[in-house]
Amino acid sequence: MVKAIDLQVTLMLEERGPAFKIPEVVQALSVAFRSMGKVLRTEKEMVEELRRWDVKAVVVAGGLKIFGWTNFDEIKEGNDYVGSLLQKYPDVFIGAWMFLDPDLGWKGLKELERCIDQYGFYGVAVGGALTGVPANDKRWYPFYELCEAAKVPVKIWVGHLAYSAAMPGGEKIRLYSENPIPFVDDVAAEFPKLTIICAHHPWPFHNEMISVLIHKPNVYNEQHGWSPKYFDERFKRELNSRIQDKVMFGSDYPFFSYERLFNDWESQGFKPEVLEKVYWKNAARVLNLKL
């Protein structure tokens, strides 16, 4: 039986190099997450570790300009590599999100369509603060329309970002667009058939996230990049009750270890049946996975 479905794994592989082309980003994230040991893995090491922990992973493909991905041919090559992982290790890798800057326009849209059709990718990963284009901006609408028609979920970033934290001016990152109201709420209202999985624990906008999760049946929230030790108490109470069917597990492995995260999740007083939903049942239901 699977231990967890991880909705956010970062590919930090020696064969391909870090997912972030700017070394300072890797260092900043390692410090922010208090990562222990080396972050880069070989492909074999990563697969073996996921199997050892009984985790099925959704990885991130594509690339954003803010992380150094400016050459479209390199982005396409990286997408093909991620597609090869899905084909080589279907017991471990079950899907991929695609990071895109919306100003790629038609070119980006066709690349997303190619990867959905050819490799079974999930949908676009929308970083409003990372791209400077909030999730409810109509420049994203063609991507939502494609994903809705293809019946694949999208991912929208919410909450505080570890990237650029404590750097001068926050590297010009503006956090306002990571509030679920109005940015996720608008998209959910405009695209009621589109499955939206929000990324990160939503602090400091956790109350808004709770509201959207309760109000919009097509919105969910995975928790990568956070230890549940630091969740707001209100969110913990709601997770044990009203939103237990809407929250999913995410790690940001390898910046977080599974040993650390599983220990933290299992020490916070969540009901066993709620943990089972968070770990894998909710994702399996929403993604229509046969485990």
C-alpha cells in the first residue's frame, strides 16, 4: 500500500542539474527549509528513496524566467526528460506540473498541450508572484481552457514564498497575488469544471483558503514546502473537521526529507483517518488514480 502521494517533488538530479538554473536559489531554499545533507541526487538514488518510503510523486517540469529558464529549447528538452521519467518509472512518478511564464503565449500553450498528449502531464503550474501575473489575469485563461478541456488539474501557488525571503526587497516578489481571495476564488468561479490544487500551506492567508475550500468544490490545497508543526491552529482544527477532504500531502523533497515530514505530520494530533486522506486518499480520488 502506498504511504503517500506527494503532489510536489522537485527534480534536483545530477544527470540534469538542479531545477533552478541560478545557484543562489538552491542555496536560499536549502537554508529556508533547513535541508540536511546534499540536495542533489542521482536519478537512481531518488527513485530508490521514493520506493523506500512508498511515495508516488508528482514532479515539476517546465521552467520560469525568474529561475533562469529563458531558452525555450532547453525548457522543451527538460520536459522530454521529465516525460522519460514518467515512462521509465511509472511506479514512482505519476505525473508532472508545468511551470510556464504566460508571456510565452501560443508557444507555451502548444508545449503544454504536447506534454499532456505525449506524456500524460497534468496542467500548468501558476506562480502569480513568481511570474508577476496573478492567477486571475486573463493571460492565463487559454491555459485554463486547455486544461479544462483535457480534464487535467492545474496548480496555483498561494501563501508565503520561501524563495526570495529575507533577500533585499524580496527580489521584487510581491506576495499580494498569493491570496486565495480573490485570485484563486476568481478562477474557480470562472472555470467551475477545472480542478484547482493550490500549492503550499496558505499562511498568512489561511482563513481565506479555508473559505475557498469550503465554498468552491473544485478547489483543493496541497501543503508542500511547510512542516505542519508551523500550521496555524485554526487551520489544524479545520483540517481535522470541515476541510479534511480538500487537503493533500506535498513535500518539496529533497529540500524536506520524508522522515522529517512524516514525523511532523504524525505528531500534530490529526485523526488517523484524516492523515490517511491527506497522505493519499484525497489525491487518489481527485486524480482518479488506481492504486
